[in-house]
Amino acid sequence: MIISRRPDVERFLSGPPGNVRAAVIHGKDRGGVRERADILAGKIAARPDDPFDVALLTESDIDNDGARLADELSAQSMTGGRRLVRVKLTGEKASIDKALAEALKVHMDGGFNPDAFFLIEAGALGRDSALRKAAEKADGAAAIACYDDEPGDVARLVRESLTKDKVGLNAEALELFVSRLPHERGVARQEIERLVLFLGPGSGITATADDLKAYLGVEPDASLADAAQDAFGGKLAAAYAGLRRAAAEGEAGPAAVRAIGMHLGRLRRTLTLAKSGAGLAEAAKASGVFWKNEREFLRQARAWSLDHLDRLQPEVLEADRMCKQTGSPDGLIAERLALSIAGRARRLGL
């Protein structure tokens, strides 16, 4: 069965039904996959690291010993608890995918120890994955896909984590911090832990955006994001200044082109949502636009169209390809791209 809605996923992880004997948790966000698998493992086994009740396997274990997986799923718990067989995949080998799918089907049919729980962690499984199909079709198995967190999900994660350590952020500081966090759940957790140490665990402080300035500093990523926004807003001089500032901070051309591509993607998503009936401001927020940039972003969204962005996309992709060539003048490539975009923005009236 497929479990996709966040409340349903959280409900399942907090107390998996007794008739469910397997779960496949997959997605590009490997930190999110690992975090959810750890939560579920803790609900299945009292001691998830106990070798007597828990078997931890990788694709190498399965590849090198064809009978290993069946043996582990057939084994009984040595201490009387529920047995957990946990497989962590790091690749996308078709033979492993097929072997796991077959093992899951046999387990669902009662061919192994019926009290064993089969937990599989994987990267993003395509719709043609035999393992994904098997988990989605079986009533006794759960298929959970982990996608990039939306800004609201990240904000909730930050609030909950800070509250546990008796510190907090006001609304402006929270939005600023969330806008700087990476999408990968595991890395985001580390950044939140660093922030807690900065604020002082148990201090009871509610920090403001000004309080975070010393912590966040002026990061290269922020300079590149500003440069991309200035280019799409027709502000060539400001865009150049941002690119040069980021270069001085250690960010080269490929990162600048990537920032431009991300801004283009944000505009595209906003316009697509607006075309489907959402209000422009609502669409911008859903696309992760930082509130301090909202006014300028909406000004751009009213001038650019999806057709304009479609015509620009190949130019951005070509700049990205050229930047990655050995010996390429990537800084000049990024500046030339910014010049081209700013020129188009000017012609659109920006």
C-alpha cells in the first residue's frame, strides 16, 4: 500500500499496524529516508542495534550470498522480541531490486518468519522498480516516498527541534534561517543542532533576525541568490556586484549558473501555479520565496512569462555545460549569462 500524505506517514511511523510486515522507504532525500527508517526501526525493535534481534544488510551482502536474505527473514528472534531485517541500499542495481521484490512477495505470502519485519531503505525508486511495485501492491507492506521538504515542513522541523532545547526564533528569524537551510534532511538537522549550540541549549532565548547575523554571516550562496534575482530584475550592475562578491567568497561560475537556474525554476513554478488558479503571492510563497524578496519577485513574475522562461532555459543549460568543461572561463560565462538575462528583463520593462 502507498502511504504518501504527511499525517498518514507520521501516524504509520509512530505506530505501524500489526498486520504490516514490511516497509520500503525511498527517495532522493537520503537523510529523510534514513530518519524515517530509524523511527520505524525503533518502533519495531526495542534495541534497533541488537544483533540478536536485528539483521543489517547491504546490497553487497545480498549480492555475495544469494541465501543470506532468506535466511535472515526466516530466522527467529533469539530474545523473544520481534525480529527486524533491515536492508540499506546505496545503488540502483536491477538484480538487487528484483531479488528484494521477490523476497518481499514471499514474505507477504507467509513464506518466511511471519513475525519478522522487513525494512528497506533505498534511493529514488522509479515507477519501473519491481521492489516499489511489490510494496505498493501488497496490503501487508508500506511504500513511503520521501520528497524534498516544503518550506512549511522545514519551518515546522526547526520549530520542533528548537523547542526541545528550550530556544526559539521569532517569525522573521525563522523565515531567514529556513531560507538558508539545505534541502537534505540529514544536513538540515546538523545545521539546526549548530544553531542550538549558538543560541545556548536551555537558555530560553527567542532570537531575532538581527541576532542571527553573527551566526549566518554573509554567505556566498546569499550573494549568488541576490545576483540571480538582480539579473532577472534587469539590474545588471547589482548582478555583477553579487557575482564578484561571491567569487571573492570562493564561489565559482558553476555555482552562479546554478543559482540563476534555481531562480528561473522558482519563477516557472510560481507562474505554473498561477496559471492553475493560485494567486500570484500565494504561488510565490509555495515556491519558497523569502518574504523580504517577495515584492521584487512578484514584480518579476508579472513581467516574465512561461514562454520567456522556456526560451531562456536552453541558454542556462548550455552555460552550465560550458562551465563544467576543463579550463573554461566559468566566471565570464556566468557574467555573460547574467548580462543576457538582464537585457531580456529590460526589454520586458523591468
